Amino acid sequence: MSARFPDKATARQHVWDRLEREGAARPPFPAHGRIPNFDGADTAARRLFTLAPWRDAGRIKVNPDTAQFHVRLEALRRGIEVYVATPRLAAGFRRIDPARIPAERLAEAADRRTWDAWSAEVDLGALPQMDAIVCGSVAVGPDGRRAGKGAGYSDLEFAILMELGQRPVPVATTVHDLQVVEAFPTEDIDQRLSAIVTPTRAMEVSATAVQPAGIDWQRLTEADIAAMPVVAALRERPSGGVPSRRRPDRPSTSPMPPGRR
């Protein structure tokens, strides 16, 4: 593990630099500024599905980044429905149903560049309860802290599910071993991980933390909301548009959203 970092930005920069310096980053390049793809992502994906509840899931939500391509592919091979948020939440969520896809086309369905032909848009009200979630990360700590690329989409996706009344489920990430650092500070809006899986190990996080229970509307500008129609639609729902963040009344071992991806 690396030294402690004073903030998430420093931890991110350390990870991006080290992945490239040690040749562990994989295309697309540069690794900087994105959820980095990494050597051994396929091995980490297979290892993830040795853990419950991912192993036994019927449907999971997975982020759209290249680093988790193998997670989406492995899930589809196992007959698990995959739900993805479109990049930057510009077009809401899509469902990829392996029962409707020939086996030889599953890789296309798992690839964000080609999945439109094999997936269907899902209305907010039709999003089913997820069994588990997989998000992408730049840096992670062994206590379940994570730093994404800094845009906040991963936590917002989780927050949307909470606003829809879904129960919180465990969240995992797949990363390179170099992305596991000792420590960095997080905010109370940042989701926590239940499992961290690398090409060499699987770490289940036992610590509990009170997680945010929905969207922190005060952190979104009108321009932010206008750029994400799914969020704008959620605000118009009778239960949407809460002016301040709601908190759960109990600790949870599974993350509950907003923050920065």
C-alpha cells in the first residue's frame, strides 16, 4: 500500500501516475482523468463473481467504463441481467438481457461502443430492484473508501436508485492492486464499498458506515440537472426534488450514494 493522502485529488494523481509509470494501465489512454483500465481486469472480474451476492445475482448495475467491460461480460455469460447508466447520465439507464443475445455477441453487448444494438432503454419507474452493484474507482482504501475520477456520476447513479425507493445493496469495485492505497479523507456524501477485488485478491469490507440515502439536490446546479434528463425527471416526481439530503436512521454495510466518481 501507499502512504496516506491529504485528499482524494492527491490519491487519484498518485494512482494514475503509478499505473502509467509501472506499465499497468491499459487502453484507452491516457489513464489520467478517467476510471483507468488496467492489466488483469479480466481476472479481477472473474474473481468478483466468486463472492456473494454478485455470484448469485439475477440483475446488477455496472458502470459503463472500459475497466469494467469484463465485469459486464462475465455477468452476461452467467445469465445475469446488466443495467448500465449511459455515460454522464445523458440518456438514463439501459438493460442488457443475456437471454435475448446470442452467445457469440455477448462481448458486443458488454461494450459501451456497441451495446445500443443489444440493449433497451429503461424508464425510471421500470428499473427493478438490483441485487448488487459494481462501480469503477481510481483509488480505494481497505476500509471501503473510494475516489472516482471526480465527476460524481457513480454516486449519483446509486442515489437515483435510493430516490426510487430501492433498498441498498452491496457495492463492489474491480481495480488493479496499485489502486489500493492506505488512506484518504472522504465526505459524508461519498458511497462506501462492500468489496474490493483486484487481479490477485478479494477484500470484503467489514466496517459499517452511515451512507447518504438519496440525491443531495443542493449540490446540483440547474445546468447539471438539465444535462441529465433522468435526474430532471426524478425531480418532477412527487417524491423528488427534496431540498436537502435525507439520511438513513441506521448504519449499513452497503453503500448508499451521492459523491464524486
